[in-house]
Amino acid sequence: MKKHIAAAALALIASPALAQEATTATGIKAGVVVGYDSTNLSYYDLDESKGGFLYGATLGYDYDAGPVVVGVEAEITGATTKQSYDNLLLAGDRWKLSAGRDLYVGARLGVHVAPSVLLYAKGGYTNARADLSIHYDGEKYGEHDNLDGFRIGAGAEVAVTQSTFARIEYRYSDYGNYRYDEVESRIGLSRHQVALTSGFRF
């Protein structure tokens, strides 16, 4: 699925990009984000991932200093990713974990490799909500938990016109170990995403 997303994005943005003159990346930007989300859960010998649909919106500001572009951005996304596991901590238990909203704020640094093509790296803080339910011994427990973590990523951005852009991006987020009711579970949570963004500059 990730290969199909990447191929579609490159096909969409490659043709208009070839005809573009030099563009500036300075200004406020806003965009819509879609893509693929893969959430990973690890616990001792367990290391499994589940995939889902990524969706959301982004807002930021860039300053174009010639060959180098620096910027800040914020993002809110959701995902359809869900996971379930049996006998994870105790015999007979069943854990269900659903991805909730994900907030991100960070910075990025890019370099123009062509008049309308920017390659960039990014990094920052992410806070994801996890919807957890646990079934054990005839009882059910559930809660919403906010997980703090960091995100790093890289991508390519194309100026389709003077005021619109499209980009494809890979990013990795790590939330450390999940804590349930203030108890360290040693369950590690992370996610890999491929995101497509279509947006405009003010």
C-alpha cells in the first residue's frame, strides 16, 4: 500500500513541477494530510504492527533563505488503526488498542534541489491518544491515555503553482512504554507513517 501511495503522489506532482519557474517557500501554509499509518506494539518477544488510514490537517510557516528553507508546523491527525492481543501480560487477558487523535508540533529544514523541488527533514514533539480496553477474568477495563513522544521524518515537496504545493513524507514516532493506571507495562508503542499533503500558501 505504501508503494502505491508513493507512486500516485509522484505521478501527480512530477509533471507540473517540471514546468515551474523558481518559487519561494516563504509564508503561512495550510494543507490536508492523508496516508498510511502503521502502529507497532512490542513486548519482550512480541513485535507486531497493524496498518490503517491516516487523515488530518496541517498548519505552519516557512522562511525561504535561498537554497535553505526553515520552518515550523503543527498537525492534527487521526487514524483507523486498531490492534488486539491475547495473553499479553496474564494468561486469559485480551488487550484492544485503537489509535486516537495525534497532535504534532515541530520544525523542519529543507534544501532546494530544483527551482520548485524541496527536500527536507523534520523533527518535533508528538502527543497521541490511545484508546485501550482490557478484558480479564470476566471484567472489562478501559481508558483513554495521552502518550508523549518524538517524531522524525523526511520528505519531498513540490511547488505545483506559486500558491499551492504537494509533498510526500515518511515519518517515525516513538512514544516509549505504555503506562496503565501509573503502572509501567513495558509495552512499547511506536508508529511508521507515509503521508501525502496537498496545500496552499497565503
